[in-house]
Amino acid sequence: MSEHVQKLLTLYDNGIIDGDALNNALKALNNAPQASQAQEKTIIDKVREKRRRKKKARKQRKAIAESQKNVINELKEKFKARESPFQLVDKTKCGYLRAHEISVKRYKDPVKMFQDKKSTIKNKITAELQELTGLKWSFGLTVDFFKDDKKIKGTFYSNQYATLSADEIDAFFGEATSAIVQKIEKFTKEGSGWMIDKCNTLFLNIAKYEPLKGSSYIPLPEVLAHKKAIINVKNQDQECLRWALRSALFPAKNHLNSPYSYPKQDNLNMEGIDFPTPVSQIKKIERQNHIALNVYGYERAIIPYHISDQPSEMPRINLLLLHDKKGNYHYCWIKHLSRLLFDQNKHKGKTYFCDRCLYGFSREDLLINHKDECYGINDRATKIQMPAPGENIKFKNYHKQMQVPFVIYADFESIIKPYQAAAGDKSEIKSKHQACGYGYQIVRYDGASSSVR
């Protein structure tokens, strides 16, 4: 075996050249049996160069394939983001746990926008609720307005809604959207002629919600215990709310704080109610049992947590939600609200307290008159003052009128034509007016006007 053939086999064994390259090289040597040493080196160098080119080509193909894979993944991510209606906003910029936004620029009518996006928004809130188990959420809507050549942006927010169940979302959604639409309408009516150009961005803000929950027994603070106004049942389970309701519905004569003084068969419908019970589920208990519950807290003074919106003629059961330094909460029944609040009023005689605002009155009739104003309209305090019988009233505050965007002044001209007709026993029509021309002029809020037409 010749030396150059031995070199080719060595190159093949070391993986420097493949089988095809070896065969091609051997054929070349067979065609030149008398090849010199220089010619042998040239053939081997060509084989090595071909091998290097193949290796380089493989690396290039691999790099191209990797690049294509990266581009495809990037396009997939962009498509996924485009497909998702909500984009996550940096929470540090808005102060919420999460804030999502969705572009709604193709809508001019906010009502239509909320109708179309209702299922999308509800699904997003439901998904967040399943992850967080309890949340507070609110809306923010940015709207573009225009007037003449001017343009501005306005952002309108709803209230926050504490939600623990998906069943609550639908009612809260309607309340939130109505609030935003009303704010936009108020702005356009009182904003000196601004009109909606288009909706811009809808924000959905999410915050973690951990509600107050009553649990096992907590002793009354000494200052409250001395008033003897509260029944605090010493329950050993997590159903302190139920024990508080039992003490109110089935008053005991002796051992008022003992759970053995009250029946366990109370006929209360607690289906779907958690124990410990958060304040947010009080409304559900009211609906299921046809009762009215007020819940108060104590922070050096009595403060309201929940005021019932049940009909005013329904008797109220007042509850106190205590808490300790370990983060435990406990419900009690407030048997005597006036005794509990006595030291929060300067009047030293018998005092009648409003269970809504906790304001005290020296006479019961004053409290009755106050309740009509305190409960007001739509659960908002409203004082309605009617004129005395026979008194005439007229509008005087012209400076408080809202400016309208346009005023149209119009006038008719007519010709008087003879006309003969009876108009009753003692009257006779001798002529009538026939319109022969008219004119009108449009005047804008800033004084600019059209020509008379």
C-alpha cells in the first residue's frame, strides 16, 4: 500500500473525510499512478478543503434554521398577544396588584362598547377570581373629546367592587358601567360643548381582597363590656355569626353568653355561606332569610361596616365585629344600640340613635323624621324640602343654568286675509293669518352665528 493511500485511510479513520471523499481521492490517485509527492499533497489538501466546506455549510444551515425558529417563535408571541384582548400593565405604575388594558378605539358609544365587551371582561374577572379567591376590581375608561379644533382626553373611573363569588360579577358589572356612562354624560352636559370623538382605552384594575371574617370567641374589650349592651356568645366553632343571630332571634333569660342557652335548630338558610363568614356575604344571608342586618366595628369608637338596604319597615339586627391582635374576628349581637353609643353623644338623657349614620336625637319623633332624609334616594342621604301649602315658587338662580351648545332663533311673516266664520254665540272670525315667509339664525355658545336664512 502506497504512503499517500495510507494517509487517506488515516484521514478517513479520524473522521476528517467521509466515504465519498475517500473514494473520489482514490480514483484520482488511480488515474495518476506515477504522481509525485507534491501531487499527492495537492489531492489530500483538496479533500480536506472539501470537507471543511461541507462542515461550514452544515453550520450555516444550522444557524439559518435556528434563526428561522426564533423568528417563528417571536411571531407566535406577537400573534398570541394580538389575539388576547387584554394587555398587562406594569403594576408599579398604577398601584394595583394587576392592571389590564384593552384598546376600544373603534367605539364611539361607551354603552355599545360595554355591551360588546361584557363577556370578555366577565371572563377575565372570573379567571382572576379563580386564582386569587377574593379580589377587588374597578374600571377606568379613557375617552377622546373634541370641540371646534381642540381635542382632550378624559378618564372616568368606577367604584371598587369586592368580589368573592362569580355570581356577584354580573350585578357589579352593570353598576360599574352605569356609573362610568353617567360620569361621561355629566361631563358632556357640563363641559361647555365637549363631544365624544371615540373611546380610547378600557382599564381593568385588580387588587387582592381578604375580607373581614368572624371566627371563634373573642372577649369584649373592657370599655364595651361595662356598658352591658352586647351579647357575646362563647362559641367554640367558626360559626360565631350564626350564634350571634341565634342570640338575637331566640333571646335567652339566663346565661346569655352561653351557647347552651340557644337552640341549634334555628331554621336559618346558610346555603353557600362560608364559615368564618366575611362581611361581603351579609347581603346574601339577608336575602336568603328575609332579615335585615347591620354590622359595626370598633376602633376606639363604633363605625359601620355594613348597613342593610332591606325595606325600612323590616326590624334591624345589629351586629358587632370584633378583632384581636392575632388577626381573628368575632361577631356579637348588639342588644342595646343606644346604650352602646351613649358616650358618643353630649345629650345625657335618653338618646335615640340612627342605625345608619349613628347620629343621636333627644326625641323619637326627631329620629323618625331624620331617617327619611338619611336613607334618602338610592341609599344616599337626601334632604327634600317642599314648599308650604299655597306657596308659589319660581326659578331665580339663572346664573346656575347650564349653557347649551346652540340656540336657534326663528320668525314667521304672514299675510292677513279676510275670513268669515262663527266662533261661538258672541264671537265672529273676520280674518286669519297665512304664512308667507320665514327666517332663522343659528347662534353657537361662543357667539358665532350663521347667516339669516
